[in-house]
Amino acid sequence: MTEERAIFAGGCFWCMVKPFDQIPGIKQVVSGYTGGHVPNPTYEEVCSGTTGHTEAVEITFDPMVISYRQLVDIYWQQTDPTDAFGQFADRGDSYRPVIFYASSEQKTAAEASKQQLQASRRFSEPIVTAIEPAQIFYPAEEYHQAFYRKNPEHYAAYSEGSGRKGFIRQHWQA
């Protein structure tokens, strides 16, 4: 069986797990940190803004069931691709939107998808989500994993209160 990985950052990693978690072909979705210079960072260190890391999810998937391009399309629908300085209520570098590619094929697919989204004129502002090479991914602490299942009320309140859910309804479900 072939497995690949995809790494996406789109604000708080709690909200990036559920959209991918129950899709056929997805083997695992892990919350974590990537892109920084501190090995094995903690949540508190990442939140301090001194590690260079971004909250992200690492998705292990079967490309025979779901393509990387399909994952990128799902990713866009979870984020505000016009906001480079965070996502929704979460501000700063640790919450910036990034597609981290693991191969030249992933880079090409991500760039083509970004160009297609820009050309669609779905958004009046430019698409500013970064596309960067994948770096070491550090899984977050256990209490952050599958947060939406462990803490459904907190997750629902956060997803709505942060503005994410309303943005998705307005721009992707309308």
C-alpha cells in the first residue's frame, strides 16, 4: 500500500483536523508544528512566537483513493487564503496559512491550484497563502490531537467564535 503525506497550516490546528479526518483515503491527521528552528517545540513555545514554527496538520493519505490535488482543494475551503498574517481570530506567524510541499509534484499541484483559485475571482483580494518546502514536522501534545472529538463543545464554540465557520459558510458554502 502506498502512503503519502501532506502538510497544511491554516490557523489553529484544532480546526484543520476535522475537515480531513473522515474522508476516504485519509489514514491519519496529526496536529503539530513545522517550519521553525527549535527542535521538539511545545505549544507554549510556539505561541510565544520565538520558535518560527507554524501550527499545522500532517495528513497521511492513500493517493490511490484521494489525490493530493483533492486535499489541496479541501484545504482552501478551510481557510481565508487572502490573509497572510493569521487566520480568523488567531493572529501571527504561528497561525499563517501555508501549504508545505513534500515533492516537486506536490509543489506543482499546489501552485496550479492557487493560480486557479486566484483566477476564479472568488475573492476580491489576492491569494496570499504561502507554498513552501516541507520541513520536520513535530506532533503536538496529546491533548491537541483530535481535539474536535475530545472536546466537541469547546471545538464548536471556538470554530464559530473565531469567525472561521461563518467565513466558510459565506465563501465556500454559499
